[in-house]
Amino acid sequence: METLVFQKPSRIKKDCKVTFCPGCDHGVAIRIIAELLDELGIADKTIVVSSIGCSVFLNDYYDLDIVEAPHGRALAVATGVKRAKPDKFVFTYQGDGDFASIGLGESMHALSRGEKVTAICINNTNYGMTGGQMAPTTILGQKTTTTINGRDAEVQGYPIKICEMAAVCDGAAFVARCSLDSSKEIENTKKMIKRAFESQINGLGASVVEILSICPTNWRLSPQESHERVRRELYPVYPLGIYKDKANK
Amino acid sequence: MIKTGEKVLLKGNHALAKAALNAGCKCYFGYPITPQNEIGEYLSVEMPKMGRSFLQAESEVAAINMLLGAAATGTRAMTSSSSLAIALMQEGISYIAADNIPAVVISVMRAGPALGYIFPSQGDYFQTVKGGGNGDYKTLTLAPSTVQEMIDYTYKAFHLAHKYRTIVFLLADGMLGQMMEPAVLYDYPYEDIDNSDWALDGAKGRPGRWIGSIHRTETALEQKTLALFEKYDKIKQNEIEYETMFADDAELLITAFGSVARIAKAAVKRAREAGMKVGLFRPISLWPFPTQELNECAKGKKVVLDIEMNMGQMVEDVKIAVNGESKVEFFGRPAGYYFTPEEIYTQIEKTMEGLK
């Protein structure tokens, strides 16, 4: 007798061609979200807000209702969707530049309003699609195509800490930072996203999951070296953990 | 609550807001700016009572993108703003146009450039009709000239937005927004338009839908824009609207839109009483512009006198329309003072004198 041990989540397109760079973490994040939509039984009522950057191509992968937001405006668009259709499940999928640089205003205000939406923020500490320029999250000393000698606090200032900022918003119900650098952390990330989704389903407020992710192409590292870099260099600056959880106060 | 059909004294911005509610506007997103604040203030009180969503956004940039989100679900929704703040919305306007989704933007013009002041102005004809966002797109634009028309064209704006799945501007100005005059509020006269074949509501029992503007092949991108312009052709065929007064036998034809057209009417009537052959052509749809209609109307005229509360914006479309059928002169002043009928009458006299 055959036993099915592995299959694609129902809302990953059957014929999708993955166009992310080899080793990129986006594919993992996209998959675990799709698994959760199945497990929670909410795919039928989900409206996704895609954003600008590598995250713009969601419709290549998801067989879901998706609206593309202009750069930085994902949480404003999500607000509009949710206010128009309060019974739908709404999440954004954004990069750190989208969420915390050009869109920081929209992000903080949506969180402060307690919009019942979830933001998934892929933080790879650079602008991946445009070729690896400095991002709001680029850590001190990190070399990018616009900080070739490394980010210097005197010149470019300090990196923005998404979860720490999100957690101070009274309307934020669940805020967590996780990573995709190992199978253990992938499992944990899935748990964090699940709790964020549940906080929306339970009407507790806004939720954010910041996912430390790799960009091997622009980091000029192999995928393995990239994941090592996450543990070695990013963990100390961006500690993993739950920063806020209204459900377990 | 006003009884339908009753003639009451109404402020322009309030009339517009009441009409938006009658038109079934379920979501409003906006940010304060004078001279349109009464719209948001009124809706902030009334919409929650009706179980609808009023949201004061953190910026105009956020407001237009909230509108985009609501529009993607097929929900009747709008924003209102003014001039320098409409400037902030231009990226979102381009996206909404490219996305083929229905949205209403109320633009109550104030004086620019930049901060300028809250005086009435028509300085944003270019901003609205020619677009400030990027790429090939058009914004269907309706220009009311009375408080009654604030109601009429708010209704029409919602209707056309959903009929064509496009962004529609109602282009008013501080004078129309702030003035009070008798008007009749009546029931929304248009039928509901089914959006179940495109709106996002969760992909239940059907494939997922995508609303977006990125197309990664030359062919796909070109086809997308060509399809957009096929739609614009239909709008041009069906939705051009204009008004004429004493135009047939006029030697001097005034072109004016919005509140200036209304002031010009008083001057035209007075000129007729004085025996001058003066008429008026008032475009109501600024895009699509009544190009062919104005061309016909301008035939045989000695002069077309375009009057605007700006330094000459619609006059460019007037010249394209007239296309040499008559000479075209421009009379305008930048925002600050609005025209008096006397001022326009004097200009008519001067222009008629020049024809001798």
C-alpha cells in the first residue's frame, strides 16, 4: 500500500516555476505560509497583499486572491482590503525595505491602529531585487553596493529593529522574529506565523513576523555560508523571539 | 436626515458627502486638508452609524493605497483631498488605473503652486486630466459647477468608476466646496454593477485572482496597456459630456469649466442683453474632453475665448479641439481672487472690440 508522505500545499500553483536565486529563503517562507493556510482552513477566505521587491512575484506561486501594493504601502492596501471585507483573512508579504524603509509610516500606523491583518516581513538586510544596496536593516559594518566599505554609523546611521519598534505599538497583538537558517528554525518560524495568523483570526489586533532570511547572490556567499552568517552576525543584532503576544499575557 | 427630493440649503462639500453615502460608498479613506474637510468630518459621523468604514489615514499616500485595497475587493470606496495632497497620491492613482479597479477621488482644488493657500483655484486641471503618475493611463474627470451638480456628478462618478472599472475624479474647487445653495438630494439613480467576475473575495471554489501592474515580458506589458486604451476608447465614445449656451449663432465662444463656467454664464447672459453675440461651451467631462464637439461648435466663430482660474491649462485642449477653426484667446488669472461676472463681461467687451 502506498502512503502519501509529502505533497504540495493546495494553494501552491501546480505548474509554478521557482524564479528565486538558488538557496534563497523566500521559497521556504512561501511554502510554510501555504501549509498554514491549509492547516488552518482559511485559504478560501484569504486575500494576500504582495509588495515590491523579490516579494512582488507571489502570484507566480500562490493560487490565491492577491493584490499588488505599491512600494512600502502593503499595510495601507491591507487596511483597505480588511476595512472593506472584515470577514476575510488578510496578510502582507513584504521585504524589510518595503516594511521598514519606504513603508515604515504605513507599517507603524497599521500596527498602532490594530488593523486585523498580519505582516510577514522577510528581512535579508539588503535590497535583493535591485542588486544588494543598503537596506534599513543592513547591520553596521555590512558591505553592500551602496556601502562598499561597510555600513558606518557616522554616515549611514544605525539599522532599524523591526520587532522592537513593532512591539511598542499598542495595536500590535503578536510580534515575533524568527529565522530560516535550519530545519529547527524553519519549524519555529512556522509556529510563529501560525500564532500571528491565529491572533488575526481571534481579532486581537495586528501581527508581524519578521523572518531573518538570506540573500546569497547579493551577500556573495553560498547558501550554507549565508545561513552561518545569519547565526553569527544577525542573531546578536536581531535576537530571535516573541516580542509581544496579547494572547498569552 | 434629509428627505429625498426635498430642496434644501446645502454646502457643496456636505452635498457631495451625502451623495457619496446615497451612492453606496462603503469605505472612505482621507487625510485632512482645507478646503475639503467637511467631507471627512461629515462622513466620520455618518458612516459608522450605517455600519460603513470611515478611516482617517496617516497621510494621503496611505489614504490612496487604502482606497486601492478596498477597490480591489470591488467595494464602493472613495477618498477626498486637494491639490498638493492629490500630488502625493499620484503613484497610487497610476496603480489603480493600471489595475482596472473602480475608485472615486474627490479633488477640491485650492491655490498652488505648493502650499499656496486655501483660495479657490483651477490650477490642477493638468494634474487631474493629464495625470501626475507615471505611464500611459487616463483619469475620467467630471467637473461640477453648482452644489446640485456636486450631487449629480458624485453619483455619476461612482457609476462610471464601477461601469468601467476605472478611477474617476470629481474635480471641484474651494468655491464649490464651501458655498451654500439650494439643491435636491435624490436617490442614487444607477443600477448596481456586478463585480463577481473580477473582485477579490478569497478564492473559494475558483482559481486565485491577481490584481497587479507588473508584467515581465514586453508582449504582456504592451497588451495590458493596449487593453487599457481599448477601454479608454469606449469611455470616449460613451461618456463625453458638455453643455452649451447661446453657442449656435455666437461670434465669440467662451470655453470654461467648473465654477468659472458658472460665473461666465452670468456674463454671457448680460452680453446677450447688450446685443453681443456671445455663447458658452462648457466641458463637463474634462477627460474625455469633448474635442470633436468643440471643434464642430467652434466652426464659423470669430474667436474662442478660454477663461480659467489659472495661467492657462485647459486652453491647450481647447486649441487642439478648435484646430484652427477659429482663433483662440486666453483670459485667466492665477488663484487668489475668483472672477466676478463684471470682470468677464469687461473681457468680453474688450475681445468683441478687438474683432472690429
